[in-house]
Amino acid sequence: MTGSVGPTADKPKKAELSAGRILNEKQTDWRSMWICIFLQFVVGVQISVYYMSMWPYLSGLDKNADFDFMGWIVAACSIGSSISNPIFGVWNQKTMSVKWPAIFGFLMAAAGQVWYGLLTVATNAKWWMLFARFFTGFGVGNIAVLRVYAATASTTKDRMRAISFGTAGFVSGISFGPVISAVFTPLGADGLRIGFLVFNMYTVVAYLMALTCFLSCIVIYIFFEESYAGIVTKEEKENDDLVVPMFDIPGSIICIYLFMIINIISTNVEVMSTPLTTVLYDWKDSDAILYNGITLALSCIVSVTFHVILGTSRIGKMDKRNQMLIGIFVFLLYHVCMYPWEFYSGPLNFIPEGVETTEAGGCYAEYLWCHDTTRVPLYVYLFCFIVFFGLAFPFVETPAAALFSEVLGPRKQGTMQGFFSLGGSIAPVIGSITSTALFKYTGYRYIIVLQSVILVIGGALILIFYKRLVPLKLIKKTESKKVTN
């Protein structure tokens, strides 16, 4: 009796160990992972490099362009990404390839950047700028496959570190992009003309971005190797008694929503920084680009530091749900301090008649809301931008991305990561269009209110669905059949 029962009794135990052993025996290829992290930094730079310089460039090229239209230009990059994110995700899902989707995306982004640099020879420049940013956005939709690689090429023990460093790369790219524009401000708006080409503070950056894209393609082709240590393949599961069950849909949607709201806030804060400081502190265009670039660089240092801390210390092992709640709380502190309270000084000043923002700052004549809007003290603005903004991001973006991967489980994630990136791309579309319109007609007061509301909703969703925001667990095939029936 004992002889007949023994092997049967041992079989489930062996089966339980098989999937775990398969995953535990794999190792993260950190050379390729570091390349992936660097590429996410490049994507972030490509997206944000013109956030602070776009409006001065546009207004100088096309006098018919208004601030509302700039919102659509900012959105064009995100619309392009929104279209391509799922395409790149499905491409990866079908082929399990990261290399070729990434190369194709960077080549498209390079074309968009060259186009942006050649706007000085175009008529109706505002429309050509919109198309240039759309092409760049479509190209950098390859961030979807880079996120897939970070999630599925890392082992369970390395995943938080890989995603945290990857997110740090992307966020530091988003933050560092405008700093690059600030570095080239000494060239001025006139710059140097060689034939029909103009090399000024705006166009040199565009050509540099195109060169960066080409170099990234070379790095991917020569040095990048694909190795998926975080998933159990179909072949490995054939003789296994454990299966990957369906993931929790509400949990995954909440992660996407959290990723969306921080991208809305990021875009709004960075895009609005130049026009906001122009009206608040009377900074002319070049000063606003330079000073905000320095401020954003300091914020980037804070952000990257905490991303590294999350990836290397015990703080990163804290429950990801609690990390996100901390981040949302810090974001709310940012908004409370940045609200134009009545006890701040005011009202705001207007630009003298006949003077352009290249010469002096202040409110445009049509900004009637400036008559009854107060001025956030400069030291409050700087502290909020550098400390609160820099600190909040790592505590929401990184755990949201890591938790999303864990909710999906050890399966191919190309399509779902495409939708995750899609959420991050749609967010700036929503944010840039609404915020520029609100800013023009009502000021920044209601932008602060709107962002605070979506943050509170995000915190409420975490608390309400707290028990569903957990990593997916493998189950036995017999249990899977019961669930299906």
C-alpha cells in the first residue's frame, strides 16, 4: 500500500517545485538590462527635450500660433505614442523581439527630430511642428517593448531593481530633456545660418536628438541580447503541473490609472513651467528656460536618487501599495503649496504694450485672470518643484510599474505592457490640451484643483482595492479547471 501511494504523494510536491525551480535557476542578463535602462533614458529625453523651449520657438516661427495650439503640439507627441504603444506591444507579443521594434522606433523618432530642426525653412510652421512631434512620438512608443524587457527579462528577486532603475532612466530622461535645451540657450534665437540651415538654441538640440537616436540603434544592434529570465515559456510548462492563471483585471486597470495620473501631472508641470514663471516672476523667455532647466535638473537628481534607493535598499521592499500612497500624499503637498492662496502677494504684472516675451516677462493682455491671481513665492515654487516633485515620482511610478508586472504574472506581457504604455501616452494628451486651455482662460488655479482631484481618486482606488493589488500566484492545473468550470 505504501509503495503505491509514495510516488503519487510525491508528484504534487515535485510539480509545485518545478515552476519555481525553472524561474529560480535563471539569471538576469544585467549587461542587456543596463542597455535597456539607458534606452529608456533616451526615450524620456526625446519626449521632454522641448517642453520649456517649444513655446518660444513656436511663437517666433509663427505669429498666428497661440498657446492653445501649443497644447495640441505637446499632445501630438503623446498621440503618436498612444497609437504606436499597442502596435509595439503586439509586435513583441507575437515575435518575442525587443531589438527590432526598438530600432524601428528610434529611426522614426530621428526622422521627427530632423523635421523639427528644419522648421526654420517652413511656412505654416505650427502645423509642421505638430507633425514633427507626432512622428517623434510614434517612434518613442517603443518604450512599450523596453518596459516589457525590464519586466520579463529580470528574475523575481531582481524585478523591483530592474523596473526601478528603468523607470529612473525614463524619469531622469523626462527631467533631463529640458536641461539640454537650457544648455544651448547661449546660442540665442538667431544663432548661425549656413545656407538654408539655421543652428540656434532650438535647432541644434533637434539635430543632437536625431544623432542620439541613430547611436542608440547602433548600440541595440551590436550589444543588446535578449534573454527572458522572468517568464516560464510554453515549452517549460508542458510537463508542469502548475499554470499561470488569469490576472486580476481591476488590479491591472488601477495600476494603469496610477501611471496615467503621474504622467498627466509630469507633463503639466514641465510644459507649464515656462509660461507659469513668465507670469509669476516676470521672467523673459531665455531666463524661464534657463532657470527652469536648472530647477528641473535638481529635481531630477532628487528623483533619480530615490529611484536608486528604492532599487537597492530596504525601502524598496516596502509594500508597493503603501509606497504609492506615500507618493500621492507628497504630490498633494506639492499642489497645496502651489495653489494661489489669498495670503500670497498679488496681483500679477502685465507685459508692457508692444514688448515681447523675449525682452520681458509678465501676463499677456488677454490673461484677465491675472488681475485677481496671487503670486506663489519664488522659494515655495523652487522647493515644491525640486523636493516635492522630485520625491513623489519614485514613490508612485516605480511601484505602479513593478506591481503591474507582478499582477500580470510570469507570462508574456507584450500586449498588456503596450496598454500600460498607452495609458502613459494618452495622459499627456489629456493633460496638455486641458491645462493649456485652462491656463489661458482661468489661470493655473483650476489646473491645481483638477490634478488634486485625480490624485485623491488614485489614493481612494488603492485603499478600496487594496487586497487585489497583489502579485499573481501560480496554481495547480486541477484548481485551474475548477475555476474555469
